[in-house]
Amino acid sequence: MEYRELGTTGYKVSRLCFGTLVLGPLEAALPVERAAELLVEAFRRGVNFVDTAESYGTYPHLRAALRRWDGEVVVASKSYAWTRRMARESVERARRELGRDVIDIFLLHEQTGPETLAGHREALEELRRLQQRGWVGAVGISTHSVRAVRAAISTEEVQVIHPLINYRGLGIMGGSLEEMLDAVRCARESGKAVYSMKALGGGNLLQEAERALQYVRDLPFVDSVAVGIQTFAELDYNVRLFSGIEIPDWLRAQVARKPRRLVVQDWCRGCGRCVDACSAGALRLAGGRVQVDASRCILCGYCAKECEEFCLKII
């Protein structure tokens, strides 16, 4: 496994970051013990960087894995906090539920531009205060937006940027793929750490996974790539790809699967909360229920957490 310095944070991380969104209730809903076994095997294979979030519901899965592993693991988490109190409570919850004194990286989740960064200023300042206190190692943002990346470059408090990048530009907000790449390149040159997300377009690029993953892996200004992993075969495939080890045909065949899709169950009552939560603009109300534009959906699963009736599921 290749490792890189994560910007100026002082952390040295594997090029492959284990994305835990797919393990939790928003997607696969794996049992905690099964997910922990998968994570520990990833640690054994050289993956020392894990991405989670308050909204993913995967703190129990990661805590169970960390309890079984004595080696160093860099943990990044996120929350939608916008006030000082909310930021502090989010960090306290992460420390408590993960069983760690320090959360290595803590991000403000899904920033969309300079306006949201300004609106979350209190939370950002509190995260920096908690960093000085020793509860957080580094502070940053996650985003699907070109404008947010550019705004973060000139925001002193932001040390880490977690942007959406895939070779087809699926899900990028406020600009093209080329504009996102230019913004991320500038961010990295300015000293910001960069680890990317959605290399597989939320599952839409699974049929060309090798090409999609290699594209982002080979970007010189991306320190690490977060990839969702649900099975041991997928783990083996990704570790091989990020380590430059040949992937046998039998393994390619084993991990090959049909593209996933977002399903809206028949009992949807059309409240619209999921539509408002969809940053990709893939959902709309029609005929009293939610309709999905598959060409825009990046299968992030964030809409599902807004549904009180559990109508939304990625399959």
C-alpha cells in the first residue's frame, strides 16, 4: 500500500481510504460485527485511513473494529453543525461513540459555497478551538461544489478538503469536472490536504470501476481516495488496485455487479423533505410522491435519512 502525507496535517495516510457510508443503515445495513471484521481486515491489508460521519450511523461499526486493532488508524468524521454548541456536541459524540480521545479530522459536512462557509463560521471556529484543546487533529469541509473548494482555499481554518471527483463529473455542483480539478489543484498547491469522494459516482460507474478508480488514484493533487467497501472481495480488489498489484479475472468477476439504484417505496406520501436534502437535484415531486432522475442521482443515500417513513432505499 502506498502512503502519502495528508497535506500539512502531520498525518500519513494510505492512498485508499475506507468509506463507511455503505456499511450503515443508509445503505447495506451490515451487522456491526460483520462490518468490524471487514474493517479490521482492511487495517491488516495496510489501509490506515477511515472516513465516517455523524449521519452515517457507522460509529458502532468503526468502534468495534478499533477495539480489535492496536495499530494507528486515522479517522475522519463530519457533521452538519453550524453553531458552536452543535460543533462541540458533534465532536463530543464522536469521541464518546468511537472511544477515542482525539478525532483526527473533523469536517463540516456538505458545504456548498462561500455562503454556507460564512453561515457555519461559528462551528468552524469552535472546531479550531477544539483542535487547540487537543480533541481534534485537523479541521476541514466536505463538498460536492466547485465554489466551496475555491472558498475553502482562502479560509484559514480549513486544513482539509474532501471534494467529489469522478472522471465523468457526476454530481459536481457549480461547475464542470475541469473546473473542479482546477479548484482542487489550487487547493492542494495552497497547502490544503485533499482526499476525494465518489470516484465511482455513487455506484453509477461500477461497470467501469477500474477505469474510474485509476483516474482519481492517479491525480497527483489527491492525497487519498475514499471508496465505499461492503465485502471482502471488494476490499481485495481495491487494495490490489491502490497497491499496483494485478487484479485477477476471477476477482473482477466476483466484484462485478449491476449498477445500484435508488428506489422509492409505494408508501411515499410526498412530504418533500428528501427533495430538499438532495444536493444533486435528482429528486422531484410528481403525482403526490417522489420521482428519481437516475441520470443525476449519485446514490449518496443522504436523502434516506430525511425520510421518517423509510421510503428510500439504495439497492
